[in-house]
Amino acid sequence: MDGKHMQIGEVAARTELSLRTIRHYEETGLVVPSARSQGGFRLYTETDVDRLMVIRRMKPLGFTLDQMRDLLDATDRLDDGGELGPDEREALLQRVREYEHSAAEQVEKLRVQLARAEDFATTLRARLPEQEPGHP
């Protein structure tokens, strides 16, 4: 290997995704390895890792695989350097804006949930007797 490609194990370690999850994303067409070694091993680039990180960040916010695919398509088209007409570029940017808006809404919902969970944990701690010195 020339250092530009990584095998799936390294990608899994870097993205904190399981091998099974990465293979699933390949099967669904979200991330396709950029190459294969002579032995048939999947080989990934930094761009592939970046795509996996986008997916990893979208998943806990409740985005579907189709939504992930749509966003990645929009960003790929914006980033590929090809000629886009002004209307097409604006349409792609609008898609990205909509995902950003949805993500911001989900983040706010999660903040509310986290605040409620922290309040609950504090309530429970208040009901417990003080810990003896030396005990956690």
C-alpha cells in the first residue's frame, strides 16, 4: 500500500464504527471503498473516512439511510468541482440548509432530554445518604 489507502480495520478504529456497520454502509451504497487490494481487501481513503464520519454524526440525530444518501449526494455534487448552473447550485445548497435545520432541531431536542436526565440523576443523588470517606 502507498499510505493513501487504509484497510477496513484502521477505518473502523478511526471512525469508532464496527466492521459490520462499515460493510452495511457499503452494501447500502453510502460509502464504497475507493479500491481493493490485490488480495481483495477493501481500501479506503480520507474522503471515505470523512463520509463515514458524516453518517456517524447523522445517525444519532435520527436521519434515515435515504436522508444520509441524499445529503451525501448534495455535498458530493457541491464539492466535485464540476460546473453547476446557479439554479442547480442553489437547489443543492437549499438541501444542505434543510439538513442543517433538521440537525439543529434534533440537537435542541437532545439538549432538553439531557437536561431532564441530569435533573433526574440529581434528584436521585439527593435521596442517597452521604458517602463514607474512601467509598465512591
